[in-house]
Amino acid sequence: MKHLNLSNSGLSDRTTNCVDFSGLSALWNLNLDGNKFSSLPSGLGFLPKLRYLYVQKCKYLVSIPDLPSSLHMLFASHCKSLKRVRIPKEPKKNLLIKLDETYSLEEFQGIEDLSNCFWYIYVGDRSHSPSKLLKSVVEVMCNGRHGYFIRIRPIPSEMPNWMSYRGEGCSLSFHLPPVFQGLVLWFDKGDKNTFDTIIIRNNSNGICLFKCTRWYYHPKTGFIRYISRSKMAMKDYCADDELELSIYSRIIIQWENAMLNDDSYQPADIKECGVHVIAGKSDSFEELAVRTDTVMPSPPLYHLLPHPHCGSITASTPKQWSDFLFAKLQNHNLSSTLHGKNTYFI
């Protein structure tokens, strides 16, 4: 048996305690959506071929432990009581874990061992109580090894005034310090319904250092996108070169209840965009005010990095940026999706 659909079957703990799935060695796809158990049936961690597991809308489910390493996708959205999820040991490179509107989640076990994965976080309405999961997720997400994409509604998303670079519109020129770990891109979307392309190019020779075409950007939404240095074509960059961030849109046409893509591109409907450098502190870093009109937070959320031709550039360490994001997001409901190493979103 490769496929087993037990969705909405009224399975309770009393039932699952009498069931052992370990004998279903050929099982490939298991759907347990909409059931009443608080823990998963035993034996799931021993299924060598299980790729897809669905436990959506299991409103009493508390934990998801011991997932098999063969798993490609876990769908556990709308599980109101879910508190803990354990990442499989030696997970597949294309692992996807989807946890939309699972607001009781407190712990992702095993995420500290992951590298080069990608987080998608949707920031919803304000919650009545802070997310217990948030601090651990933000700390791991901001350790410099993971890409991430945060969608914030409603706008304005309140971009901090100490960003390395910021400006109105869909393009921005900037410089980089000689040593850095990654870049945070931040922008507030306008009213248009579009698929947008993010491009970072070298202004001196026109070479593209980074390009992302995979995301649909909702109107009237703020977005934060982290790009690690390893994902940029830095071999085509010299320390003196000026770079440019540009965001272009492919227009979506609504026609008879269908969404059609127009092949033409145009400057994106972006109200404001920014670039912020993530980097460690150099031996000569400064912690005094960046500008006379800027009040330094306490503890500081940024520092100054020297640049040979631009004076200094505002930057944050991963810890400083993590502290800032946690403070910004802690009173909001979050929906999260974890993509594995081979995801094309990185």
C-alpha cells in the first residue's frame, strides 16, 4: 500500500493507541487531516518510504515527534493545539514543513542542526499573547546560514531609520563593506497586483549579482528578504563598485475569473525600499550615533563599519538584527513554512 487516506475519520487517541503503522513499509503518502487525536499513531518514524504526511486541522494534536528521514513534505496547518515539531534527523534536501495558522507552536526541535534552508514567515494580525516559538525561530533564522522572507501586513511596515540605505521608489544605489555576511532587503508594496523580480547588479559593468523571480508580492504589504553572501555572485564585485537594487513587475491581468501574466516588465509599484548590511563588528567599529538626527537604541541594534571610500556604513550583527526582529514581531501571529536546502526560493 502506497497511499492511505484516513482524513476526517474521527480517529481519537483511543483508536491510535491501538494502531502501529510501522508495518506499512511501502507507504508513500499518508493523509490524517481533520482527526481528533492529540498524538500521532505510533510507528510513523519507522516508515522508510513515507514522503508526504498530512495532519492539517487536527485541532487536538499537541506534538509531531520522530518523523522519518524520507519525508519530503509535512502539512500541519490549522492545528490549534500544536506545540512541538521535531525536524527529521538527516532530512531530505527538499524538505518542506508548512505550519500556517498554528499559533500555539512553542518549539521547533532540531532546527539548530539545519543549514542552508529557507524560511517563509507571514506576519498576521496582532495576537493577544506573544508567540512562545518566535524567539527561538528568529534566533536560528538570523544566524546568517538561512535565507528568509517575511511578509508583513498591513503597511507601512515601519522600516527602521538606521537601515544602511533607504529611499523612495523601486531602486536604490548602495555600497558594501569589504567583509559582510549578507543583506536584508526591505520594501513596502503599493496597490498593484504583480509578480516581482528582485535584481542586484554591479553598476560599473552591469553584471547581475543576484536575481529572484519566484515570489508573488501581495499589494499593500511589507516584505523583508535576507540574502546570504554565498548566494551572490561576489566574484564579479570589487570593493569600490557601486551596486543597485532594482525591483521590476510582471503585470497580472484579471480576466473572467482567471489570472493571466503579461510578459512585459516595468518598474515595480514600490513605495519605499531599503538595504541593510549584516556583518560582524570589525576591530575599528564605532557605536556612537550614526547621524545627528538618530537616537541610538539601547542596547545598540547597529554599528558602523569603515569603508575605504564611503566613510562608514551602518550594519548589524546577526544578534543585533535578531533582537530587532524579535521586538518587532513578538506581538503578532505568525504563520511559517520551512523549505529545505534545494529550494529555488533561496
